[in-house]
Amino acid sequence: MKDRLAAAVTQSRADYTEIRVERTWSSAVAFRGRRLETATVSEDQGGFVRVLNKGCGWGIASFTSLDELPAMVARANELSRAVRVDDPIRLAETRPQLADAILELDGDVRGVPLAEKKKLLDRYNGAMLAVSNAVVDTQSSYRDEVSEVWYVNSEGTSLYQLRPEVVVSGTAIARRNGTIEKGLESIGLRKGWNSVQNFENQFRVVAQRAVDLLDAPRVRGAAYPVILDNELAGVFIHEAFGHLSEADFVYENPQAREMMTLGRRFGKPVLNVGDNGAAKGLRGTLPYDDEGTPTQDTALIKEGILVGRLHSRETAAKLGERPTGNARAISFRHPPIVRMTNTYIAPGKKGVGFNDLITDIKLGVYACGAFGGQTMLENFSFTAGWGYMIRDGKVAELVKDVVLAGNLFQTLDRIDHIAGDFTWNQMGGGCGKGGQFPLPVTEGAPHVRIEEALIGGDV
Amino acid sequence: MIDRVLDAARGKVDGADALWRREERTAVAFESGRLKAAGISEEAGVNLRVLADGRMGVAGTTAAKPDPTELVARARASAELGEVVDLAFPAASKLPPIPTFFDRTANASLDDLIRMGRLLVERLARPDCQVNVAVQREVADTGVGNTAGARGEYRTTGIAVTADITRIAGDDVLMVYDQYVGADMPSDADLEGLVRSVETRLTAALKIVTPPDGALPVVFTPAGLAAIVLPLEQALSGKTVLQGSSPLAGKVGETLFDERLSIIDDPLTPGRPASRPVDDECVPSRCTGLVERGVVERFVYDLETAARAKTQSTGNGRRGVFGKPHIGYTNVLFRGADGGVPHAAPLQMLGGGLIGDIDDGLIVDDLIGVGQGNVISGAFSHPVGLAYRVQRGEITGRVKDAAVAGNAYDLLKRIGGFGTDGRWLGARWSPSLLLDGVSVARR
């Protein structure tokens, strides 16, 4: 395949040409309540061509019929030439890479019968339903894939990557009279079959929580001191800060660039943030990004100061910085854009625990788990799975509908205490941007305290 | 392709249906006012569903030359694990004639698309603002068929023009966005409307004012309504009703909403990208009244959920190349009592003529985080993405750092007013709605 792509690249008349071909084998099982929804095996395959010419814009073609490859290279070239630009597009220099990067399969999912996958999910789904009669519905899914990705460009890079992935997730829906609550468990790993065994208890716990939430009061909307658990702190840093550190947000926008000037103070000295696509064994991990750039650990905030951002080759060239290996595409249907990989808040002092964070809080909220998050530039919202009030330095009653809203700059600056209990949270789902969803990413953080944050809810 | 796949299935399974779709897209993107990229995509695939020993299985492929025998074998293997379902494939019937293909859209050249984008960029350009514009045209061929003899074939066109302006002043980031989506090319008036819609909302947002606080009247614009309509769309799905998770289950015939509110699923509206003569399971398209004058009338079903609920499919079957058919809305209309035939809306009128009597309240045009959380319960709580304060009947400026919360079902029991600004937003048509007693919290 590499040779076939190399031949097509050689024949291209464009100044720069890259071709990515993917073949993805996947299987999926889904339950809704006791009922099996689907159990299927799929094969998806296709190609992506992107070319650039001097004084011209990007020409892009994606297609499912690989027989068309040479024709698509020619089409992409025509499209590029139709786009005249005054400000030339440049790509930052990178060293050509030649490699076969095979990630560990940890139990090749292609060798496991579909019936076994159904049995596994049936157990997890059943564990949720068995918790209580109040659990009226579940949605459970198992999905795995092994994706083969070939990448060749006209600068001499030629890569083959094997990327496995497996996700098990379940939502338990509890209902009593008119009240409906849910609990969500999701485990997503860049691994295989062996890595998703023995999670019954986790699924039981979320179903029990959905039932408990039926009787929990809604949190009262107000500004509180807020402790984020590891999972929510990770989602927070991804949503509220990570997206702004993606250089495609600033590279064409002088005002945004000013807002995100390196050296600007973003938080107190306790705050250290980074993105590490090279971390071992995480869902957001990949040896090379979709422009063939090796991934790396990129410091974004160091002791409260903005020190870096995430780049593609185009944004790096524009800003005179170095590519960071963050150009990613969810599939051959899409061009690579600047994305996060494994984003983290670094742990605080060793030995500092959750209790040290809450001891001096008279009235506050302990926000746990994440149903989701969204940013609109400097404003963000994220929905905790559940929460507890903190009263007089102690965790008190369970509360629901805990939605955190706020302004990035104010909120980051109000992070005043970070525990040492760092964990990576490897969830399924993924990140969405520019119509590309879900991109596998991981978030990691310890418990984090925000001096004051706005919690939405009953007023 | 459909016939080859169904022929391969005959004799090996008890019944089958299939969908074949080929899509071609052409897109141009202007980033920060500059044309940056042009792209095409071509994709084709087949989805096959079989019934074998009463069990259902599916298989799909994007292979250029799919092997029908292999596809049938894969669908059969899927059926071996599948549930027993009493599914009957619909017989051949006459399909309603509706225009889904527009030559102007199909024939628009790359230069035509670039010209349209450039025009918008030029019209929207202003100092200290970044303008992004994207134009995407799609031409698709769809074929559906089943072993009961039903066949459907149609071509569709679609065009989406999106424009957004970002203005950053210090740490204040303002983003205003709008779109035109249709099956036919936008007229000059459509593009002018898009420009004015963005301009109006940008201009009114330049001044930042303190948000109000308390239970207040709030006008949700058609774009701002997403948080209110999403729970209803989930609850009106036959699937959530079957599962027991819909709060509207068992409420057919009851008046649960304002007596002027009607909600209709309409695949027959000419010129809309979601319109089609037949659904993805060979069921002829028809309009379905979901809520009529405040009364819950019926839910939407595909073949499988209809079979399980012992009712008829409403023609809301949707399927992709991979996975099994599922329920999907076509065009959903939220209408007031006057029926409100969709009309060209005065987009520049922010608030839809509903703010005159508001002493203190909000216009909500965008909320952050819609779709997160426990949507179907109706409870929502979101920070505002774009919202304006209304004082003594006038817009006084944009509010930041505020959140709105409430319960969609409760708020729709009594609607303060239907705006005169009804419009399409993607596949949804609605006017602005004035809702009373929405919780507004500020920091």
C-alpha cells in the first residue's frame, strides 16, 4: 500500500501532496434495556488527498473508492489551483519520518467472536438493570476497532500505523413518577479485548447513583467554592483552556493572538497544564499525527504562565513556532486540524489530598464526574454527573443538576489548590470540533479547587 | 445495486431491505476573510438488513465493489445474535411527488460557490472582526428497496452557507453565527437576510450590560430554542416511549402544552434538505402531527419500534451505511395557532416582536452546553452564549456571565407569545417564543 501511495504522490503535479488511506475493521454491540439493539461487524475504508501549490490554497479530496486514487490526486490539484491566496500558506519544516508504528493490541479484537462481545456487554448491562426496579432503561454499548492508517507525503514521509481502540459504556436511567435521572459509565482505551474485562462493579455504581439522584435536591444556583474531582477537572481543562491553546484559534486572528500571548499569566503558580500525545498507552496517544509529525509532551501553562500551544505544520509556520504533532483527523473523510491528545493538569504537592482541599470551606460544592462540556471561546459550561454540598469542611448531601458555567480567565485564576492525587480518566466518547466527532482524547487531573465558580440550578 | 443485494439475500433469509446512497460534496472555506481551501468528497455505501428465523441483522459496507454474498453472510451472522422482531416490510406503494433536486444547486460550479462566499465575506467585513464563511453543496442519490417489492429512488441537492463573525476586545470574545440551509440555491434576498441577521445581532451585542437576576420573561429566538425543543424531540420519539423513559408516554390525548402550540414532522415541505418522498425503510413520506394545539397526538416510529409498539411506522426510518435503521425526524415545525405557513422572516428583527411588554428580561440566542445532562427530563441549566438584556421593551445590550435554567415541559404549558420571525434553522422551523418565569442567575 505504501508503494501505491508513493507512486500516486510521485505522479502528483502539485508542490506538496499528502495521501492518507485508512482501513478500519470494527465491531459493535448495543443494548437498550434488556433488548439487544445491534451486533455487527463493519469494514470501512477510504482515502484522503491534500495538496498545496505556491500562491494557492489547499485542495482536498476524500473518497471511498481507492481505485480513484490517481484521479483524486489530480482533482485535488485542480481545486488547489482554483483557490488563489495573497498570503501564502507555508508548512513548518519537519524531518521526514519512515516508520511502522504498531500500538499494542492487548487481545486482538478481530479474533474474538461477536457472541463473546455480546456476552460481555450483557453482563455490564445486566449489572445496571439488577440494581433496582427504579432503573427503567439502560443504553449500553461495546465498540472496538483496529484501524490501519497509511500516510505518505511528497517530502519523503512514509508511515504505517496500527491503532486499536475499545470502548464500553453504559447509561442507567432511573425513573420515579415524573423524575428521571441518569448515571453514566464509560471506559475508552487504545487497547484491546483484555483491557475491558471485569468492570461489573463500575456499572453497578453508576446505576445506583442514578437511583440515589431521584431523591437528591437540585443544587441551588449561586457562586460557591467548588472542588472538581479528577474526571471533571480533566474535562474542565480540556474544554475551558485546551481549545484556546489550539493554535488555529489564534494564528489568523491578531486580537486572539494578543489574548493568548505567551508569557501571559493565566493562573496562580500552582497551575501546570500540558498535552502529551506521546504518553504511553492512553486513548489520545498516537506515535505520529495525521501530518506525519511525531507527537510530544507540550507544556501549555507552567507555574501559571502561558508557555505553549498546540500546532499543525501550518499554524506553526504562521506563528514561527515548532509543530507539536497535534494535527489530527477523525477519519479519511476529514482534513487534519489542530486537536488535543492527552491533556492534563499536573499534580500538586505529593501527599496533598482531597481533605486538605475542603477543610476550610464553610459552604461549597464538590462536583463529580462529567456528562459533558462545551466552550464558546472564553465562556464554558460543563455538566457534572452528580455533586455533594460541602458544609463546614465536610462532604454533606448528594445534589443534582450541577452545571458549572464561567469565564475561562476568571476561573483559571481562581484555581487556588491542587491535590497530588493525579489520575488519567480514560473515557469513551471524544472531542468534537469543526464537524469532526468523536476524536479519541484523554484527560488527566488531580482534585482541583476553584475559590469561586458559578453553579447553575434553581435560583 | 439494491436489486443485486436483495437478489443475493433472497432464499438465504426470510426477508430483507436495503439502502444504497452515493453522496458528492463540494466545499469552499474562507478563514479570517480569506479563501483557504476547496475540497470534494465522494462516498458511496450499502446498508442491508435481513430477517432470518425471525431475528434481525444488519451489515454495511463502503467497499467500491461490494460483494453481495459476503454482505448477506455478514448480515446473517449479525441476525444470529439478534432479537426476535415481528417486522413486516412494506409492500410497493405510490410515493408522493415532492421536489428534492434543484438543477441550480447541482450545476453550481466551484467558482459560483467561491463567488457566493466572497460576497458574504465582503459584506460582513469590519475592523477588528474575523469573518469565517463556509459553503458546501451536496448532491446525493438514494435507493431503497425490500423483498416485499417496494422500491424508492430519488436525487437530492443541498446547500449550506454558514457565516460567523468573531470579535475579540481584550478578554471579551463575541461570536455571532448564522446559516442558510436549503435544497435550492439561496436567492440574493436570502444572502442579504443572512448578512443582516449577523449584523443585527453583532451590533446589539457591542455594549455589555449587567445581567438581570430572578425568575424572568425570556424570549428564546429560533436558534436559542434548542434547549427547549430538544427534550420534546426526545420524548416524542417512539423509542423512548417504548423504553419507558419518555415523560410523554401514556399521555396521548392530554393537553400538556399551551393550546396554541403544534409540533409537526413534515418530510413533504418542498425545498428542504430533509424532505424526501420515501423514508430509508421504504415507507412513503407523510406529515405527522405530534402535538396539535397543546394536545399530545402521536409519536414518531420506524418499522422496528412500530412493530414492537403494535402501531404503524410514521415514515421516520433513517439509516446510514453502518448500523441498523433508527428513528429520525425529517423537518420539524413548531407552530403557533395561526398555523403560520413558513414565510420569509424579517431576520433583522431580534426578539420577533415579543419584547415590547417586557419590563426586565432576556433574549436568548445561544446557550452553551445544550444536549448535555439529563435532556429528556426537560430540566436545563445553561450559561448564555449570546443573550441580550431587555429593559422597558428595548434591547439594552449583551449580557455575559449569566445562566438560564428551567424545565421545558413546564415552560411550554404557558407561552407568553409566538414571534413573527418564524424561520428555518437546519431542519427545524420555529418562531421566537416568549416564556415566562425562566430562572436567570448571574455571577
